[in-house]
Amino acid sequence: MLDKLCDLLPPTSAFLQIVQKLKQEMKEAILVLFDLGGSLCHRCGPNDFSGVKANYVLRKHYHFFRPHSADMLASVLQHPRAKVAFYTSITRQNALPLVEAFFKQKGLESHKKKLFALFDQEYSSPDPAGPHSYS
């Protein structure tokens, strides 16, 4: 499956290193990829902010953790074959504090070291038609 993914997207050298790591470590494992800014939390700017207390604030962005996302992630992280990774289109320097805050939720504190990878903006492909240089 990883080989097919590499055929579809032009991989970066960093991505190829992760693929090699996956091939070596995950003969029988299952990669579960969560979109940090979609399936695990909602991110909005100051114009979209409703005044509800955010779980995490980074500059002008408010992050709200999805209901029961911590429970779901904890159960997946406990599975013996699961390797969990996060994807986000934001930079690593902005993503790491958000990941730290996410793992401070009740039930996730002891699972932080089980996170397999963080695919940040560096792993995104350029989007010439989009509003940003990344997709």
C-alpha cells in the first residue's frame, strides 16, 4: 500500500525516510492517520470565534478538541498493531505545542510516546491553484 501511495504523490526525501521506517517496523502493523485539524480538533480564526473557551490558543487561532476524540485516540493507541500518526498542514513549530496540549487531556497523558509520526507542512505537496503554497 505504501508503494502505491508513493506512486500517487511525488514524495519528499523526508517522506521516503518515513516510508522506509514503516516498512522495517510495521510488517504486521496498521498505520492510523488522524488529521489534527479536522478529525481531532477544530481550528478557527478570530472572526469565526464564538466566545466559547478554546482548548488551546496559538496566536490568533483557536483550537477546540472534538468531543470524545481523546477517548477514541486512547483506544486506538492501546491496540497492539496500531501505529498512530498525525497529519496537519501547519508548520511543525505550530503543531508541536498543539500536540502537547492534546496529549494533556485526561486519559492520554501516558500515551504521548506512542505517537509514531507527525506529518506537518513539510510533508505537504505544493498547491499552485490554492490560496497557500501548501495543500
